[in-house]
Amino acid sequence: MKFTEGGIKTLRTVNEPSKNAALLLKGGFIDQLSAGVYTYLPLGIRVIHKIEDIIRDEMNRAGGQEILMPVLQPKENWLRTGRWDTLDVLYKFKSFYSKTELALGPTHEEVVAPLAKKYINSYKDLPLYLYQIQTKFRDEKRPKSGLLRGREFLMKDLYSFHTSEEDLDRYYEVMASSYHNIFEHCGLGGITYYTFASGGSFSKYSHEFQTECATGEDTIYLCEKCKVAINKEIIKEQKECPECGSKKLKEIKAIEVGNIFKLGTKYSKPFELTFVDENDKPKEVVMGCYGIGLGRIMGAVAEIFNDEKGLVWPKSIAPFDIHMVNIGETSKEAAEVYEKLVSAGHDVLWDDRAESTGIKLGDADLLGIPLRIVVSPKTLAEGKIEIKERAKDKVELVKLSEFLKRK
């Protein structure tokens, strides 16, 4: 893609206290409409699509079937679960024409349970795994930290339906493994920890996936022995690791990027979601839910992977593989290099603007694409291109033909 055709505009300064939002705004990845509400611009949506692809691959591998549920949800469903008047972040409004009361979905248990009821009759219909990638709305009193806590955000939520607690336990471990794979592939492996949290009324524990970050809003306690963690809520009640019993716990700050819950029959009961077992006896369906914030992943990566010059994207979710810059009167030659790179299968952003060298190189650092290629009169005179990895200082001159042979 050419810079001049990509709808990209970088900013020199922004009035934004959170690092992730400031960098993403300056780089032209997002635009802020209001508090906690953002537009994903062309560069930003490319990152989101990369994250979606990683998530979809893992969810499909785990047997998930993708659907897309409505954002508008009837009041009656929320009254059934008792959450219409108890969930403080629920957006509520009344239809001007029908006068019916509705909610904007902050989550989808009130939709997916009655949906599943239409398709689950027998134990032969189970287990069932339904997931979506959907916009959620939460009336946060104080949205903050850029993409990490907003009023409108993208989320993947998968709901699983089982004949028994034992089958739920089995799939819960499958999802935990899938989540580890997702965060690894998004560049957050090694700093994202399986974290014990309160299970509320559902079970003894639920689990969060917390990414270590000095500016994170959560406090967790990392077991130095087995590398699982417990959150601040749990530490008040127990001072040892629930996994291995070690008391060597290190306090760190973190960002929650995902969570998994065993719902049991919490939402099956109000919607009479049942199945007939092998003995023709009716039983309640057992449920689990598993959420990941796509914007939170993007925000967490931006918050963590950066330097004084700008963003430093992991290759797996970077908007492009290569950021090509041409300097001086080299447009014709740069066009030829660009076509060869694209033909070889590289995803390239070509900064073809009539801007100064300083601005072009500064924006390349700000955008943080993994590899920068410079085409200049000097490099062309040597029959070479200049390449530099964003995360490294080393600059290398190589022949284009040699570069194209690299894997």
C-alpha cells in the first residue's frame, strides 16, 4: 500500500495521558470520538484483523462454531437473569416507536442461552461451542487507559454447553491452552500469566490472563516457582499459590487481556435450558464462557512494546511486514522495488510522500513496522537497498535479489 493512498496521517503531539492511546493516536492507528470510544483507522484495523485471524484459528481448532449475535437485547431476558437492575454498566434505553425497553449488550449470556435452547434437545446435541467477535458496550463511569478500558470495544466471547461438570472441566483446560497459544502468537508470550481469580457464585475460581506491564491497572502476585499468578482479590484470603502451594509470590502490575469462567447452570436455569440424557431424564445444561478483548491486546502491545521513537510491533500483528522509504529523486526506482517486494509476497507500506528524509524516517520509527527498507541515490549507486529491523540498531546494505531470497 502506498502511504499517499492509505488514509494515513501521523500527529506530532496529542493530549492523551495513557501511553498506548498516545502512540496509537500519533501513529494514525486510531481516532478518539469521545471518552472511551475510538475509531480504528486503516492501520489500526489491519492490526485488529491480524489479532482476529489468530483468535479465529485457535477457536476453530478447539471446535468453536462462529456466529454473530445482536447488540440490541430485550429487557425481558435481563429480567430473567436478575441483571437488569444489578449490572451497573448496562446501557438501557426505550424505543421511540415501540416503547419497548432494550439494552446494548455488554456480554451475551442473556442471548446465547435462549438461542442454544432452540438447538439443544438431547445429550447427542452436546457438547456445543459457539463464539463470536462482537462490539460490546459498557457504561464505564470513568473510561481510562486508552484502549484498555473503554465504553465500546471489540471482544471475542465463546460459550460452551455440556452434559456435565466433568465435561466442562475438560473443555476449560482446552480453552486455557488455546488462550496461551493466542497470547504467544500475538507477541505476549512469556509475560502473560494464568491468574487465579474469584469464581463468584459459579465456582471456587475463575481465571484471568494478565500481561505484565509496569503501567497496568491490575495488581497480581506471581508464583516464582510455577509462574501462575493470583489476583489482588484472592491474595486477601490465601497467601500461597493455588497451583503448587509455594509462598514465594512476587507483586507485579498487569493488564487483563482475557478471562475464562465456569458458569455451571447459572444461565441455564432462568431460560430452562435442558437436555434429555441417555436415560430419557431431563437435566440442565452446564455452561462455560471465555472472553478476550481484541482492543485490549492491541492496547497492551502498544503499552509494552515501544521506545522513545514510537511503537515496536511484533511481526505477527504488525499492520505491514515492511515499511519502505524512498529518499531523493528515486520514485521510479522505488516503484520497481515496491512491485518486486509485493510480487514476492511481502506486505509493504511504501512511504511515497514528498516529505523530508527526517519526517519519513521519523514516521517509520513511530509506526513501528518490523522491517524498514530505504531506497536512496546512495544505495542505488551500489545496487543495493538499506534494511533495518525496527527493534535493532544494525543497518545492513544488501542486494534486492538477495533480500528476495530470504525466508
